[in-house]
Amino acid sequence: MRGKDLRIVFMGTPEFAVASLRRLVEDGYNVVAVVTTPDKPAGRGQKIHESDVKVAARELGLPILQPEKLKSEEFVAAMRELNPDLGIVIAFRMLPEVIWTMPRLGTFNLHASLLPQYRGAAPINWAIMNGEKESGITTFLLNHEIDKGAIIGQQRMPILPEDNVGTLYDKLMTAGCDLVVETVEKIAEGNYTAIEQMHYDESSLKPAPKIFKEDCRIDWSWEGERIVNFVRGLSPYPAAWGALSRDGEEVGSAKIFEVSFESKTASHAIGTILSDGKESIEVVCGNGIIHIHSMQMAGKRRMTNKELLLGLRDIEEYRFE
């Protein structure tokens, strides 16, 4: 059987899933429906927000399902009526067994790491934050546990020194399109051996849990290389940040998007800000100096140092806590 003969149900939410959906449709695969999250209010104006996958599915003329509850009788019945041969999941909610077992050939997931490493919601961020030199993508069959199903295919991707989460995200998203199509064909032909994720020492595996705001705060006592990787792994979103104080009182914060490290002895206390008042902004860290190249003060837009210093000439009176 060919992959294009299969009735495919595609499930996903963010931009990362859109590229693979478009590729499947453009290549002539039979996507019979798209499942995505319900519309919800977002932002200051609480305007109704549609998922990236819904927007793309509508453009592609595909039927769209947006169940509030994945176990609801209505959604289960709708899925049965679709009579799917294969399910594909990319960055979606955890599915109940009644859904992922429904397709005749099963359901597979595309995950942005080399499983079993970096199971969880934020694998790209954590790989860079931890200073990894390599990442990749994995397709695996869904089972009862998150990101622990049998592996079908993998593709490795180097993490370059200049990569941040934004650039690596784009590279893995593009590579994911090829791996998804390749996996569909393997499953259609029955030409694959799924490798179970077993016999791993769990203590040797690095997790990739969801990242919250407090997780993004820079500790300036860290060594410089760790801070650089931390900033790269959170740039451009959700962004590393530091708390600013003046005269001993916390007065705000700043998001930091791009830094470099210089190993040298500093005579100032950790967190001290040094500047030439024109283009240079430096912060004393645990073993040297962090050079900030791009940041965003709370309530302001992202700026280069030159732009920032035009309006903040007394920056050395502040410090990072």
C-alpha cells in the first residue's frame, strides 16, 4: 500500500506542526481531517485566537475538529466516522487511548529531540540551554506514556554556536516535514521495525519540562558559558531575563536576547553593569564578563545597545540581581 492511499487524521496546534501539514497536503496525501485546540481569548484585548494549525487547515480546505474534551462521545463518534488508517500528532495534547488506537495502522508523533533524551514540552529550549552540540527529531508510535513510544525514525541535527531556539526550531521544523513523509511511507508499506524505548537508566536522561517565567531568570553568579547557552536557549521566546535594582531597590526587569562571554578577572561585584555610554553594556558574572548585545527593558521594545543607551544614560547606576 502507498502512503497516499491512507486516510490520515492530523492533530496539532502550533506553527511547528503547520509545516508538516502543508507538506502532506502539497504532496498529495489524503488528510481527511485536522484536529486542533478550541479557539480561546488571548492577549490584552482578549481577542479570540485560532491555533496556527487551524488557520492553515482552513486555507488548505480541510475539515477541522476542535474538541473541548478528547474523550467526549461526540468527538469519539466523529473520529470513528472518519475511519482513519493513520493518525499523526505534532505538538498537541496527550491523547486518550480510545483516540490513538482508533486508526487501523496506529498513531505516530513527531518530537523535536533525539529520544529518549529530552522528553517533554520544551526539547529545543533545554537542549540549547544545556549546551548540547547536537539535537534532532524523532517519530514514534504513541502509547500510554508521554514520549515513550517505540521509535520509527530519527534525524540528527548539529547545534551550531550561533544557533538559538528560534533558528534551531526552524531547522527542525523543516527537517520534520521530510521525516513525517518518510514515516508515513514506512508505515504504509509495513517496512519498519519500531524500536522500543526500554532498558534506559532514567537518571541518565535529560528532561524537557514546560518552561515558566521564573525558569527564565538569569543567575549572574553562573559561569559565562552557562549564561550564554541559557540566553540562546530562550531567545527569542520566551526570553531570558534579569531583575534590575537601583540604590538597593528592585525597579524592574529586562529581557535579554543576545550575549557573548569574555573570560577575565572582574574587580566589581557579580551583577554590576558596566558601560561606555555609547554601545557597550557588560555585566559581571561568576567567572568574567557577559557582553549584552540585544535587550528589552520592561514596557519597551527590543533595542540594540546603541538605541538603549540613547535614552538610558545612567545605566551604570543599575545592577542585575
